[in-house]
Amino acid sequence: MNRRSFLHAAAASTVASTLSGLALSKSSVGAIHPPDNAFVATLPHLLDLATLPGLGVAVVGPGQPLWQHYEGVANLTTKTPITANSVFPGASMGKPIFACLVLKLAQEGAIDLDRPLNQYLQEDALTGQWADKVTPRHVLTHSTGLPNWRSRDDDKLTPTFEPGTRFQYSGEGFFHLQRVVEHISGSGFESLVQERIFKPLGMSSTTYIWVPDGNERVVAGHNGPRAFYNRDIAIMVFDIIQASGKPLAFWTCEQIADALMKKTGKSTPPPASSFVPNVAFSLLTTVPDFARFLYALVDPQNATLGLSPAMRTAMQAPVSHVNSALSWGLGVGIEQVDGQSYLWQWGDNGGWKNFMLVHPPTRTGIAVFSNGSNGQRVNERILRAATGIDQPVFLWV
């Protein structure tokens, strides 16, 4: 038995004993558990069939990580193995983290979830007949009427239906709320999220910009066998900030936009769909770091995350309905299946496919990060092995 297999077997043994206690309780119905060894042994074959270079997965239990597993390589060209130190582009997995920050600010009275965004931010204000009705609550529940991303950089942000009347997924809405949060706090977003979320939870390798050793640690995306990185803007922003001598809190979206235009000589900054930092897509994280967020999210007594019981309840209440199985709460998807309610989010930046699922009654959760365009197909198999049921969400994402 090699070292990796030994460590996995030892971890599986520990997990099995931990979960045996959960099995004695009726509340364990619907619980998320580590896939068994027989399934884990099939992962290399599944990766081969899907032309998926690699993945990392974590399962968490009540207040603690239970199990992690890493398979394959970070880059098909270099053959660098995926490990706990690998940094994955999280894509939309950054949205629930941002939602927790917004809800903390709402608890503190710093932001009103039902106050129109145009009353907070006049620059680049929303336009159209429903512009003055869009609120932070609409953003978090994907019911603003805004597009996912504008088709033209110079298009105005205009809701296409009355906010709150139906579901429409929108990265633009989240990025606009990010700017509102900066305006309210007077701080650059990266500084705020580091101080309020990442540092308290011990997420030392997580950022919405770039990590200092990212060239060595960030996992490549893949379209089939072709490896690629979408990192030029992130590195440019990181280098600008590092060379400036100014505190991180100084670097709001406006300051970054000005610096990028000066650096590139262009008359306009990158559009929202490629701007960094961006809560809708630019998260970088490791599997252990994201597991720390997950077990803070599933633990209602977690004081570090700082969400009150009332706010957690509100976060998990369905608001925007997608179909008979799926809806959205305050910043997180909700899935109803086999009499159970799960919280979920997926991340898709093309060559990176990620997924998280949480079962609040048992305080269990799972996150999978993969680095290929077919990754969600393997993620679905992993979720089936971890829950024992087919998750209807994979028919929609």
C-alpha cells in the first residue's frame, strides 16, 4: 500500500467511526457522507472517461472537516499533482461567501436588504422603469431582472422585468452589489472580505484577486486535453496593489479601474464579466480553505461566521423559484428532493467545474473542485455516492 492509499484508508476509518454515531440518530436522514472506498477506487477511471485531469473534494460534518481526497493533476502538460495546497478558481462558489458578508452587514445595520441599490450608489446607476426597485435582497435571490452578464460593455444595467417577480440568474447583480458594499463600507472589497470572513475562518489561501505564489499553485483549466489559465487581469491587479505601497482597503473597484486603464493605456477598464476582484467569478481557494467555510456555514452555533439564527433561517428560506425542485434563498440555491432540503451552489468558469451541497439538519456538506470542461459529470457521480440519491440540480446546471 502506498502512502497516499494508506492516508486515505486511515481517514476513511476515522470517518466511518464518526458517521456511525450519526447513523444512530433519525436526524441523519439526508446526511452527506464520504464516498466509500469502492467508489473512490473508480475515480481514476471516471476521470479518464471524462477527459478530466483532476479534482479535489472535501466532506464536512458538525463543526469539523471529515474527509478530503485529491485525484489527478493540476495541469496535463506539467503533470503537477493536485494536492491540498492546490488553488482552484472557484467561479460562482464565491457568491455564497459574499452573501454571508452582506448578511453580516445587514445584521449590523450597515446595509438594508430592502433599500433600493440606486439609493446607495448613483454612479453607474441601474436604469429603466424598474431601476429604483432593485434591492440587495433581489440580488441575493437572483430576482433583479438583470442579465447574467451584459452582451455589450457599454450597455446600461437595466432590469428586464419587475424585481422580485421571478428568477433570473445574474452575475452582474452580484458585482453591482459588491460595489454598493464598497461604497457603504468605504473600503476596497478584498480588504473587507479578508478581515470579515477569510482571516477569522483561517482561509489563508483564499482571495478574489490572486495569491503571491499563484503561478505555482493555481490549477489550470482544461478544454479536453488543452490546459489554459485566465489570470492576466488578476496578476496585473495584484502587481499594481503590491507595488503601490497603499493599504489594501484603498483599492476599491474605481481605484482598480483607474489603475488598470493607466497600466494598459486603454480608455475603458475591463468589463464586469472579466473585472477582478469580482464576487461572481474571481474566487481563488483551496479545498481545505473552502471546507472551513462550509463547516462554518453548516454549524448554526458558529460564532466566527457570525450569522444569527434568524439570519441563517432567512438565508435558507426559498424565495425565487426555479422549478419544482430548485429555488433560491439569500445568496444560496435550495434543492428539495426525497423530502430533504439542501443548500447548493455550482461554479463554472469553462475549464473549471465546481459544486457544493449542504444538508443543514445534519450539519453535513461537500465541496468538489475540478479542472476540466466535463467536470460536472464526475461531480454528479461523487454527489450521488456521497448522498445516496440522484440530485435533480444536475439536470439544470
